Amino acid sequence: MKIDIHRVQAHRGASGEFPENTLRAFRKAHEAGVKSIETDLSLLADGALAIFHDPVLGRTVPGTASITSLTAEEVSKLDAGAWRGADHAGEAVPLMRDILDWQQTTDIRFNWEMKIHGDEHRAAAVALATHLEGRDLALSMVSSFDAAFLAEIHQVLPALPRALIVEDMPADWKMMGQAMALSAFHLDQEFVTSSLVHDIHDAGYLVRVYTVNDEADMARMVEANVDVIISDYPERWL
């Protein structure tokens, strides 16, 4: 099935076919026609932000160190492509500043998912605000599972749209949305229903869902009237 181009968001780039959270995956998503990309941010020891999902190395890059213990220079030497095969070897772990520069050449929107791997809520908020200084905030938003971080970024950079990511809808979601001045909730597609989406819309929030790769699930999300569908395979739906 094909759906509106603005309703599809590439999950970590075109990560179904290419190494996740790499510039190559982002370029392939852009070539496929997507207008927005979801990606992960991790705070480094020197205050830089890396495009990286996990708290420790080992899954997508070799090593055992915690990502927060590394500097930008150290991260730039990691190979984030070889795990997907020899054809992808040599893909770097990008830094946010480099992806922001690439964004300027494409005008593609980014959903920056901030990963909090410890107690760096305030430091991560300050780092994100610093990276986005002078940038077009219309091309960016931030999301996180971590409510404490979202509260901090609300204070540091109130103009940046914020979304809470949830695996199950908390009973006090309306209160949380008001307290953090959220613009959206990002939901696990497994528990999404039309009535839930209606209630969230009725409260004034957008609904984005993750991670939708199956055609039956895609049809269900379209039927539920969600606003944006995040997928590893954006090229399938455009």
C-alpha cells in the first residue's frame, strides 16, 4: 500500500536495508522521498552529541565501552557499518553537528530521540540547545522516553517541539502533556487503537507510532488515523 509522503518517517534512516543511524541510511531515506527521519542522540563525554542508540558499544560498533565515556574524536573512529556486511564497512557514527549541516542541504525534518543513559538530563538538554542554536527549529523536534529530560529541555529551549515516547499509555498522560507542554505522543504500534488516537487528538496532541514494517500493521495505523508512521522501510510505503 502507498500512503501520503508526509505520514512516513524513516526509523534511524532507511535502516531496514542500510546500517542504522548512519549518513548512508539517511541519504537513502532522502533518495526514497521521505520528508522526515527519526534518529537517536547520545551525549558524549565532551558535550558533543552522537547519532547512536545504545548505552554501550557492541551491537552496531565493536567495543564494550559506554557511549557516554567517549569523546567525539573517539566516536568518529568507530565503524558503524561492518555489522551489516562488508559492503557497508567504514560507515562512521555521525555527530549531530555533521547531520545538521547535511540537513541544511536537504531541508529534511528530524525527530531527534534523546537517549538518556544515566543522570545526564540537564547536560543533555543544554547540549541539544547548544547544537540547535542558530538552526531552523521548524526542521527539528525532540522526543524521549525520559520525562525528566523533556522537562529540562522545556526549560532550556521552550520553542523546540517535544514528544513523550511511551510503550503503554500512562493513566496521567493528559497531566504529563500539559506539564511538559508536549506537542505529541509517540506510541508503540502494538497498543494503538482508533479510540485512543481519537482521545489524544481530542486533547490537542499529535500521534506518531513506531515501528511499522508490516503491511497489515500499516493498514491498521492508517485506519486508526495516526499522524505519522515510523518505519524501517520507508521506501515500501511511498
